[in-house]
Amino acid sequence: MSLPTAVRARRIGLNTAAVLFCAVWIFPVYWMVNTAFKPYGDILKPTPGFLPFPFSLSNFDDAVHKSGFLTDLANSAVVTCSVVLLAIVVAFLAATALTRFRFFGRRSFLVGVLIVQMVPTPALLIPIFLSLKSAHMLNSLFGLTLTYLALVLPFTIWVLRGFLQGIPVELEEAAMVDGASRMRIIRTILLPLVLPGVIATSVFAFITAWNDYLFAYVLMKDQSHYTLPVWLVSFSTSAGTDYGGLIAASTLFALPVVVFFMLIQRRLVAGMTAGAVKD
């Protein structure tokens, strides 16, 4: 077998494997969307249909008019956006301090960040519950925001520290020689160069805060403070499960994550390739 033929066969095999992997990965998502547009009677048929025919929006209508939807949607939006903004600001400043300054306890702090990142999230539930209780912040969106912020900060700090370490210090020194202040250097030099890391960490913070059910359910006692993951559970009751409404609600629940990623993915790719080609 000649080399070009072998290379072509290898490429075809890799592409086929990639297509099969993507098909297996995306099939559950397709099935969720497909089921959401089916009439309720077709969902429980023993023979599944791979296309939603007849097409129906009744499941989405039931989900949108489910009690607590708008309130829980607003709670999730407020908490998630707050967590993303706070995580970016705090993690960026902390990572800048860790990479650009030498101070007592810096290595211990890095080790502490790494250890906290390794702790399973459910193991933090009781300590966080007791801490919020002593601070009188149980059943408050502010307390839930601080909880999610504590969960995402170790990862965001560690990731942004890696990005900042790849930026030459000489750039800042040259700016200082020209009379630039520390804040101007951070704003005009470090922040644009570390933008891919900021976007990557914002995706992680968004998904963590948006998808969490455990902390929102345990820390929030008032139903008016619940978030959308807790609202999804309301479709399953002792009388049974509304599968049509649950799947339609799950589809709506996944949309903001998809939209958020689509809005920033171009900036993420552009930022990662910026500077890859030298003039």
C-alpha cells in the first residue's frame, strides 16, 4: 500500500471515528429536543419515533405556565450573572497578585487553592450550611451567590494564574518605563492578553452556578428563592411524573448555556489565536 493511500485511509478512519463519537455524544441531546416537541401520548409509546410527528408545543406551554417558572428563572439569572462577574474580577486580581508579586504565604496559598479544588463538592455542603447559618445568610440569594463563588474560585484562580504566567514580565516593565501605572498595565496589557482564560473561566462559573441543584435546594427554604434546577424537580410528584413537561423544561433550561457559549465562543477562539502569527 502506497504512502498516500495509507494516509488517506488513516484520515478516513479517524474522521469516521470522530463522526461516530459525535453522534453518540449528541444523540441524548437530540432525543431530549425530539421528545419535547412530541404530544404527550406519543412520548410513552413502546415504539419510539425519531421525528416529532405530529409536531406539538403543548409540552413547552405546560412548562412555561408551571408555577414558579418566572420567579425561579429570575433567581437563576441573578445568581449566575453575579457569580460570573464576581468570579472573573476576584480570580483575575488574585491570579495577578500570585504571579506578579512576592509575599509571605504565597506558596501556602497556592497549595491551599489546589487542595480545596480536590475536595468533593458534596463534602462542602455541611460546612457551608453552618457558615451561612452563623452569618444569618441562609435562604438568601446573596448567600447562595457567595456559596457558588467559593466553589468556582479555586479553579478560576488556578486557570488564570496559568495564563498570566505565560505573559512576559518585560511587557509590564516596558510600560512602567513609559510611565504607565499598575492599574493601567492591568487594564490595557494583562487583561486583553488573558482574555481567553477569562472567557474559559466564565464558562465554568456560568455552568456551575446555573446547573447546581444540591446547594440551591438545601440552602433555600423559601420556594420564592428556588432556582431553575429545583423547579425542574417539581414535575415529579407522588402522583407521577409529567415527562412531557419535564423534558420541555429541561430543553428550555439548557438553552441559556448554549446561547452563552455561542455568544462568547468567537471571542474565545479569536483570543486563543491572537498573536499566533507574527508580523
